[in-house]
Amino acid sequence: MAVRNPVDLIALILVIVGGLNWGLVGLFNFDLVAAIFGAGSALSRIVYILVGLAALYTIYYVARSGERSPVDLIALILVIVGGLNWGLVGLFNFDLVAAIFGTLSALSRIVYILVGLAALYTIYYALRSGERHPVRSAERHV
């Protein structure tokens, strides 16, 4: 999944930021975006909405990208879910994960932590996919 244009890069960064923020919420009940911009402020809501929009774009990004392992796909799905959930928080002040599993319940926290771990993996995935794979490109030309 190579970053082909600036929009790809911005969307990937935003869903990773959203995923890492969910990880912080799950581990420490700490929302870094709210701490920086103010809980419920217009700026934090804008950031959440941008993360949600980036998640929608990332669905397209994943659909058009090439080969990926099952772990890559699971990580991308988790960061997309996390991004969409931030979008719901920004637009409607509605946390779907909390609505399903309970506000900061053990299950909600596990989901948030998994999204955070997936965001960390997605950083690795993005860096790894940016590398050239001479064997793969040679195979394509045969």
C-alpha cells in the first residue's frame, strides 16, 4: 500500500492519529486531542471529523491497494473503525463502541486498545510498503 499522493498520506496520518488516540483512551482514559484543543471544543470536534473523513477515504485507499497479509488487513480495518468512531464523536457526540459495550467498560477499553495497537502496526505497514521490493517488481515483468 504505497502512498501515491498527498491525500493518501494525510488520510493515513489522520487515521493513525485517531487510532493512537483511542489507544490512549483505552489504556489511560486520556484523550490527547481533547487535552490539546479542549474537551468538546470546536477544534477537537473538527479534528475528530477530519479523522472520520480520513477513515472513509482509507476504505477507498485499502480497496485500491495491492497485496496485503491478513494482519495488514485486520490492522487497517481496526484503524478505519477507530476513525469512523471518532467521526461519530465529532459529528454527533456519539461513541458507537461505548454504546455497544458500555462507556469505558472492559470490552470498550479492549476495542480501544486494539485500535491503538493497530495504529502502531499501521505505521510499520506504511513504512514497510514504502520500501521497494525488487523481487516483486521483477516477478511482475516476467
